[in-house]
Amino acid sequence: MAWRCTGATNAELIANMAKADIIHSDRVTAAMTKVDRANYVRYANDAYEDSPQTIGYGATISAPHMHAHAVEYLLPFLKPGSRVLDVGSGSGYLSAVLYQLLEDPSDPRNKDSKVVGIEHVSELVEWSVGNLRKDGLGSALDKGQIKMIAGDGRKGLPEDGPYDAIHVGAAAPTLPKGLVEQLARPGRMFIPVGTRTQQVLQIDKDADGNVTEKPLFDVL
Ligand code: SAH
């Protein structure tokens, strides 16, 4: 059900997703509560609606329940010190949530945490940086712990890898090899694959480099 979690405030939207068992983990609730979706949409009135919304350039900010699913699946790989790639970073919303999931100022590995957002519409990259700053993440950007760049996300960004977790928001017709190569050992990727309809796949790479593929659910 796409719309049932809509709230009057950001905190209510996230609490509704926890009640509906879309969010299972307290860590995800805490991280998503810290990121105010109003900072990442074009029309603030729709910010707390559990639906995708247009952000221009033919792109949308995904529905909150879709973002929640993605981070729940990636959660075991999101820790202080992790490196994360967000492909098709659009509004920057999910990059912010991923960053909040790595944040633990009391953990010495915290300083090595890094989220890289890659988006092929350069205007959206610029807008997403402004959104992240509005949301209080200016210092993470200044320190390079969040990096938003323009480019073809299917090629990834090998120089900042390997990545403990890769989220792909832009569906690919087939699984991009380069992204699989950039997964750490161990590492996990969440990716919609297909053309007319898509299947979301979880790609796991184990400590020995063996790669397995598990279909999670279908999306339109
Ligand atoms: N997760 C983001 C955006 C999801 S929409 C959010 O919720 O805001 C998917 C995004 O992927 C769009 O912004 C689109 O411009 C971008 N995109 C599509 N193909 C891409 C590619 N090959 N490389 C980088 N970005 C791409």
C-alpha cells in the first residue's frame, strides 16, 4: 500500500511507517526522523505524503516507503566508517538518510564514513547540495563525508570505492558489472533491474568475493 503512511509532520510520517512494519529497526526510525523530507521536495505541502513526487528533469523523489525498504535491506552494511554509493541521488534525500545511518560521533571509525551520491542531471546535483545544506549537513559536505557528483551512475565511482553498500535508485536494464566490481568484500547492493517492469535485486558479495543475487520484490 503506497499511501497509508502519510503524516502531518516528518516525525509522524516515519512513525506511521514503523507502525505499518515497513520500518523494522530503531536505527532506521532515528535516521529517517533526522532527515526532514520537506528540505528535499519542490512543494513543501506534499513533503510528508507517502508517495513519489516530481523534482523536475523527468525525475522523482521516491516514496518514503521505498526509501525505507532500501535502507532496511542495506542496514547490516551501514556502520560508522562504511563507504556507501547512492546511484541516481536526485534530491539528495536518501544520501542524507544513509549518512545519518553511518553517524555515531562516539565511534572512532566515524571519521572514515563516506556517502557518495552520483546523479546524471547536473542541475539536480546542485539542487541536492543546497537541500543537504538546508537539512544541516553542510559540515559533512565540507569535510567530504558526503560528496555529490554529476556522472553516469551505472559506471559508479571506482576511486572512492570499494563500497560496503550501494543503493541504486535509477533502474538499469541489466545489472551493471562495474557496480558489482565496486562492491566491497563483504558488501551489498539494492538495485531495480529490468525495462518495462523491474525487479528489485539484492546483490551480495561475500568476504571471498563470491556474488549472489536474490530477488526482493517487483516494482513498476
Ligand atoms: N533517490 C532519489 C532519486 C530517485 S529517481 C530521490 O529519491 O530523490 C532516479 C534518479 O536517477 C533521477 O534523479 C535520475 O535523473 C537519475 N538517473 C537516471 N539514470 C542515471 C544514470 N545512468 N546515472 C546517474 N543518475 C541517473
